[in-house]
Amino acid sequence: MTPADLSRTVLATVRRAVLADELRVDVDALPERIAVQRSSRPGCGDYATNVALQLAGPAGRSAGEVATILARRLEKEPGIAQVDVAAPGFLNITLHALAHHDVVREVREQREAYGRGDGLAGEAVTVTASGGPDAVRAPVVAEAVNLLLRAAGAGPGPSEPVRVEEPEPGILDGLGRDAARWALLRPPAEDRPRPTAELLRQHESNPLFRVRYAHARTRALLRNARDLHVDVDAQVPVDAHAEPAPGGGGTDPGGPPPGDPHHAAHHPAETELLGLVADFPRVVETAARRRAPDRVARHLERLADAFLRFHDECPALPRGDEKPSAVHAARVRLADAAGIVLADGLLLLGISAPDHL
């Protein structure tokens, strides 16, 4: 279940509560979309939404009462393991591990199509550079924004100029295509790019290197897993009614795999990586709406850092005489999904994603 799927589920739940007269709100006044965000604190579920606070006034009830009504209904929805109400009326939603398994499966099936959606379907716009003949940043940003718009479902249409702060003349000299594009697309539109030779260093202090290195590590991990006979493509049995493991949010590095639908407890590094992979379609749509490719670049940085933590803390390959297990296979599948998203994101920015560095 992606954030977009969860948003639709929450909205459908609100509508059913209104139709059942549990909430007296004008159906036509309901929002078209429900905002759901990754929970920022451990132990507060996978996602959170403030929809109860939005509906409290129109419903003539406290936000806590609205949240309680919605929580009871949401807990019956497939893919949702638990819903907690937090003051003053936030809903903290924990997904079944089956929902996480579905995200990994969806990414690996869709490959480069993952992240593409129809959130902007019906809109028609083409972004054009607004800078003068010597401008270098505006055409690059316009190209990336148009890629994002098409990925989010918008069609070509009337021109819309993009305005950005241009770098100082000659500052990109010697960087090469990929590093220059990163230097121009990573800063928000209102910030002037200040690229340095650091973007050419193969060092962890270089964010572009970290993103491309993380992608290359996922490809190496997949190759090594096959050499070690890890059954990466095994069919994972599913049980839509599987109960979450007691306690939730387990921290045992050797615990249940991030694709085993009978357990909801994963290592925190797995949970973080899963969430960022699942969040990619929302990031693409938001970046398209805001005409902000820097949002994709920042998401790729977070994803790369999360993968590198996962790689260090959650062994995905058997060691020594250890036999390949379902845990190994599930973790390699998650790494594969992360690599696909890293490559997809770089592709949307017009930057290459080599399998070897």
C-alpha cells in the first residue's frame, strides 16, 4: 500500500462514515484528497493524518471524537493493522507487513514505470525556460519539470515559464553533464546554484555520489545474492488477515523479513527504507505540482542514506556457512526495489545511474 493508496482508503472511509450518518458533513464539501505523511517518531505508526482535525468543525464534534469514529472503521480495512488516536485528533496508522510486501512487489514488477501516476491527469501544461540567451539553469529545470509532469499524468499544453536563480557564469565548467545537472536541479528555484568540484569526488560527502553509489550497491547485492543462490524471486505466501507481531516495530536485525506478511515487526532500518520506497510516487506528483525537481533530488538523498544504513545494519546475504534464508531473500528484494527507485528518480532528473562505480 503506497501513500496514495492509503490516502484513497482514508477518503473512502470518511465518505462511508458520512453516508452512515456517523459524521454529519456535507459530502460535496469533503476534500478531494486526504493528506497522509510518514510518521516522524518511532512507535507512532507508519503514517499519520490530520483529517479528523479538518472535519471536526464541519461535523460539530471534537477532533478526538471524529478520529475515534474513523479509527474504528479504518482498522477493518485490508492492509491496515492498527490505528491509534493521538491528541488532539491525529490518526496514526500502522500497516500490515503484507502491505509492505505489496509495495516491494509492485516496484519490482513495474520497474521504471514505478512512480508514474495519474494524479495530474486532465491537466495540460508545458513548462518553458524564461531566462535570456545566456541562461543555463532554466532550460534544464524546464526539461526536468516536464518529465515530472508527464510522469504524474499531465499532458502537453499551453506554455508556462519557469523562473529560477541562475548560477554565476562559468561556474559549471569542468563538471560534466551529470554533475552539472545535479548542481542545477538540487537547489530550490529561489536559491542560486553554487556547485563546486566536490560534486566530482567519489566520497560520502558528495550527495550525488552517495545516490549513485547506493544504486550501484543495490545492483551488486542482487548479483551477489544470485551467485549465493538466494531465492530472490521466490513466491511469498500471503495472508490478508495476518496479525501483526506483538509489540510492533521490532529491532532485532535477525528478525522477520520485510516481506513476510505474517509479521509486522522489522528492523527500524528496514521500515525506514520501505517507507521511502513507498513514498516515491507521492514525491513525484508533488514535485510536478510544485514545479520543483529539487524535491526528487532530496528524496533520492534520503533514500540513498536509508539504504546505506539498511545495508550496514540488516545483513542481506548469508555469511560463512550460513544457508540462504527467507530473511535474506526478502531483504535483497527490498534492496532491489530501492535501487529501482534510485534509478527512476535519477532518470527523471536526466542523470545516469550506472550499475558499477
